[in-house]
Amino acid sequence: MKHKETHRIENLGWLRAAVLGANDGIISTASLLVGIAAAHASHHTMLLTASAGLVAGSMSMATGEYVSVSSQADTERAALDEERAELADDPEAEHRELAGIYVQRGLDRSLAQQVAEGLMRKDALGAHARDELGISEITQARPLQAALASACSFAVGAALPLTITAITPTRLLVPALIGATLVGLSALGALAARSGGAPVVPAALRVTCWSALAMGATVAIGTAFQVVAS
């Protein structure tokens, strides 16, 4: 029987973008809302602000992720092109280099040379990409995947404070937003940690504490200005 393993590191690309997007959607939208609520903005203004924040934030996250991950992908392609040229120019030197990597990892010289020869015979570029450059199929940059994951997750995250704003009376809005946001972010941190196989409690506490600081800062700013929206 074949022994099949599923490692959670395979989810790293989309999981990072999705968690970042959802976390940013909740905390940025909620912080914006509690800030203008503390400045006594009208309920209509807050709904408009939340809606605009959801759309603008989703597009911003998608653009930022696409640009940054595309830059990573461009760098990876350039490194692979360089490695491909080196393999064509001097395969023997590349064989020695790969064998040296395996020696550093604990193999004796003769075995390292055999392993390097066998891997290069099957897929020379793949062997050097993986063991020399650290580029593999699992960790390879995927700009569109990251952009879509960030945009969708931001919208889902921002929908929480938008919904709370829509259904909560104005006088209860600030404590309702703060409470729902902290609970939502704590759950998100725990879910992300569980999905990635990391400890749940530290992740939940980390995101909750930093989010509380962000909302506290915007409440302080809104209270200081006391701007009444017309």
C-alpha cells in the first residue's frame, strides 16, 4: 500500500493571503467605524463608510497581493532562467555544487555525488531549484490565487462590522462593534492556527490584543475631534 501524507504547509500560499485579508477586513473596517462613531457620525454615514471601506479595501488587498506576489514570481523566474543557463554552460560545476549541498546536509561525498547525478539525470533544473534556490511547487508564488484569496476574504471580514452597524442602534454601536470584532478576530486567529497546525491560543491572543490597540487608537482620535456629520 502506498503511504500518502498531507502536510498543511501545502496550504501556505492561499492561507496566508486569506487570513491576512479577513483579518484586515475586520479590523480596518471596525476601527474606521468605531472612530467615526466616537466622533458622533450619523448612522447613515457609518453605513456608507463601511460599504465604501469594504469595496475599496477588497480592491486594495487584491492589487497589493497581486503586485507583491508577482514581484516574487518574477524573481523566481529570473533565478530559474539564470540556473538554466548555468546548467547549459557548465553542467559539471553544477553537479559539484549540488553534491556539495548534500554533503553539507550530512551525506558522505561519494553518496552525495551519486544522489546529485541521479537527480540531475531526471530533472536537473528541478533539483537545483529545490535544493539550491529553495523554490518548489508548494511554495511557488501564485499572484492570481493570492489576489483572489485576499479580495474575497477581506470582503467577508469587512461584512462583519458592516452587518453589526446595520442592525445595531446607534447608542449601542461602539461596544457592539468592539465586542463582535474582538470575538470574530479571536475566532479567525484560532481557525488560521488550526488550519496551519500551529498552537491555537497564542494565535488568538496575538490577533485580539493588536486589534484592541488599533480600535482603541481610532476611538481616541474620533473622541478628540468630536466631528458631527451632517
